[in-house]
Amino acid sequence: MSFDLASAPWLRALPRSGEPAELSLQEVLHSAHLIAGLSLPSPAMMPAVLRQVLLPVVVHALGTPRSLQEWKAWFEQDGFSSEQRKKLVAYLEQHRDRFDLLSDRTPFAQVAELETPKGETKSVALLIPSMASGNNVPVFSCLTEGETLELRPADAALWLLHAQCWDTAAIKSGAVGDDKMKSGKTTGNPTGPLGQLGVVMPLGRSLYETILLNLPVDYDGQAARGVPQWAREPATASWEARPARDLLDLWTWQSRRIRLVATDTPDGPRVTRVVLAAGDRLTQTPSIEPHTAWRHVAKPKAGQAPRYPRRHRPGRSAWQGLNAMLTLALPEDADGVSTSLLLRQIGELYAARCLPANFPLRVATYGVEYGNQSAVVEHVMVDEVPLPAAALAADHQDLSQLLLEAVTQADRAAFALDRMLADLRRAAGGEPLPRDKGNRPGEVLLHALDPWMRRLLAGMSRQPDDIDVLEAGMSAWEEVVWREARRIAGELLAAAPLTAFGGRMKKAEKGEKKDVYRSATADRALTGALYKILPRPAEAAQERQAERNQTSSTSLKEEAPV
């Protein structure tokens, strides 16, 4: 059996115009400028496909731009040139035997003849976190472990790449030839390398632009790009714990030893079983990792790295993490976050006018929260937001500060609503909600503001240099925050019991002032907080009141008797 990823269709492409279609790797690269994106069974497969296949093929076959101006020349081509396409065809032909998914000798991203001591195989559902397999029993799995799952080679290839990047941790089956196996098992396996990051990936208008935006520029031609896994000796069951040697080693990291077991059916080859064992362990995330923001610790504890990847938090939108995306540099003696290598590079490209002033940059975020010793997947976090490229440039920090101000305002308004709920509960004779329980009005506000924040980001991307437009956008944003916060506050007041109107006396300690919790004071406190958080609506209200007072005064003078 054979399934050549270079020439057989397995990537479902969404063209910028026309109907979706499954294309081969070669076809995807040749028509990358005509493809808006890829339609994949799981959104988290996008960084896996880019890092494990598309980017390494381009880098190893064509190299990377040596300067910002060379990057600009690639960008303005709007697609790989005819010469570059010839190189890509020749490259895929050269490595064709290593791109055969079902090869008996060198299967792609697998180990030929991999087997356990007892010759056991498991259902291919082991590769799919949303399906029941072993200790992983999702509530809404469409299959039980006793049922047979058949995957087309195209789908099996995608889930294979997904496992190499996101697989769960803990115990794995031992493999013949693994000298670290004990009692038929290997323990202490970490998650896949992307499972240890909060992935941040820039996206363009086409797949071609996305590939370019994810290529680090090799300024001096001395960067260690290395070779991908298919250009090295085929992997064996043996594995090691080590740092990444170079960029292509990192991108095509083989965190698992896998063998897909396929059978012939009337509909063609189908993958039904799999052998999955321990693979190489990445000892630390290297500084060359381009797809993550970083957290810095000025005084790390013993054994703690001073710089490590920042992970995404479940339940939070990507725009709530704008601080990490927009912080270009951090003093060495300070705690905090800094943006990814690629987003910093986009700021440099914008400053060098290698990108259009109104380039519609999008940033996608991917992450997985694991549970129960990282052996199961609890949450998959995927989001995408527009982001003004100008905000990443060192000479446009005013725009960056405006965006961070908007995010801070949303968070502070949400906190003020949560505090109002706590005061209303006290006024009714109760106690505030525990920190980790209950539905909070602040979360309701953030959810209501989500489409408006995305609209604000998209609007600032179109005219990043027009101060009047930016200020108008911020004024409109603050009006929305004020309106939504007051709407949710009204619902809280309407739901409060009558006893909250009369209120309850606070138990004051010796020397403390006696306060009374009432619904009216809770509402007044919220209004005061909103006036401080949202200065533009407050100033506009004061101006309108001054105009009304002036109009009223003029009218009285005109009506006064002579």
C-alpha cells in the first residue's frame, strides 16, 4: 500500500473564490496565493500542518529571506515564482519516498515495523482526543472503544501530525528496541511540544501570505535552519531527551514513535489500528521558538527558567491577551511578558514599509488545557482576532497604548460589575460568591463586548495613522462599554430582592466606620467607577450638560421682564 502526501490529495483547501477541494502538498504550495486557508477536522491542526509540513518544506527547499527587503520581494510576488515552484517540485521528488504515509520502509513521520513486546495494536481513535480510547472517555464521544474506526489515509495523516504536536502525556506503550522501556511501558512522557505553549500564529489574506508571515528572516545568513525529520536517517524505537538542534528540528519534532496500520477495503486503504509509543523529549523550549509569547521572571526560583512560554487561559478571548502580543521588549530586571519573535518581526516589516499601511493582519491563538496528570484533554482553546500591524512597530506605540487601554477598560468594568454583585448580595443578607464559583456579571460583560472589541481592532487596522479616527473609535468603544455595563447593572438591580433596598449594616471592627450595604449605594459605586474607567463618555456628558445649562441660561435671559 502507498499514499504519497506530495502528490495525493489530503489537504482540504478553501480557495479565495470557488469551491473547496482536497489538494496534494505540491498543489497546495503551487496555488498557495489562491487559497484563503485550510479546512481541517480540528482547528488545532493548523499549526501542526504548518510546522510539521508546509513551513519546513519551504525553508528546506527555498531557504528564508535574508533581509526585510528580500521578504518584501517575496511578498509582492503574490505567490511562489516559477523558479521557486520548480525547486519545490524537484525537492518533493527528491524526498518522495519519505512522504509516503503507508510505506513499508520509511513511512512519513513514523517508525517502520514499530511493535510492542506483545505485538499489540490499538484503535486509531487513540490519535483523536474527542473519541473514547483507554482512559480517555469524553462525554460526547461518537464511538465506544469497542467499535471499529476507519480513517482515510488523508485524515490519518492529519491526526498523525496532530499527535506529534499535541498528544497527551503520562504512560505510553513500550516498543521493541526501546532500552528505556520498563514492564512493557514508558513513563514520564511530557505532552507534545505545542501542548507546552500558548501558540500565537500570524495569518494573512492567503495561505501564501500566512507562510511568509511565519518565516523568520535570516538577517546575516548564519541562522541554523538545520534539516527536517524526513531529511535525516529514519527514526527507530529508541528515543532521547535533548534540546532542539535548530529551527527545522524544532518544527518537525518527533515527540512520539508511531506506526499506522492500514488494511485494504473496497473503498481503498483505511487506517484502523495504530502503535503509539514514547518519542523524543524536548528538554526546554528554545529561544528560537517563533510561535509563542514569553513570560519573564526577574528573580526565578531554584530550578525555574527566567524566561518560559506564556500559555493561554481557558475562557479568555485572544484580545484579552493583547498585552503579551504588543509588548515588544521587557527590561531584564522586570517581571512581565513579551511578544513572539514573529509578531516583533511584523512590526519591523511594517516600520520598513514592507507591508501595506492598512494590511489586514490576523493573529490566531491555539492552546490545550490538559487534566488528570496531563493524560486527558480538558479544553481546546482556539481564537482569532484582527490586529493592527502598526501597533507592533516601535514608532507606533501610541496606537499600542490605545489598544491596551481598551482592554484594561473592559477588565476594570467587568471587575466593577462583579463588585456590584458582591455588594448587592451583602445588602440582601448574603455573602459574596466564592472566587471559583457562580456566574459573574463581569464575564457577561466581556462576552457582550467581544464583537465590539473585534470591530475596534479591525477599524484601527484600516487607518492606523489617522489620530482623529483612532480617537473616534475609542470614544465609540467607551460608549459601548458604558451602555453594556449599565444594561447588565440594571438587570442585577431588577433581580435583587426588596430587602436589598433597605440594606444591611456592615459589622464594623473597632475604629472602623459603620457602612450600610444598599442597592442604591451599590449602583452609585458602579457609576463612580465607570466615570473613572471611561473618561471620554464622562467628558462628553459634562460638555452636553454645560451646553444645556448655557442654553437654559440664555433662554431665561430672553424671557426676563425689562
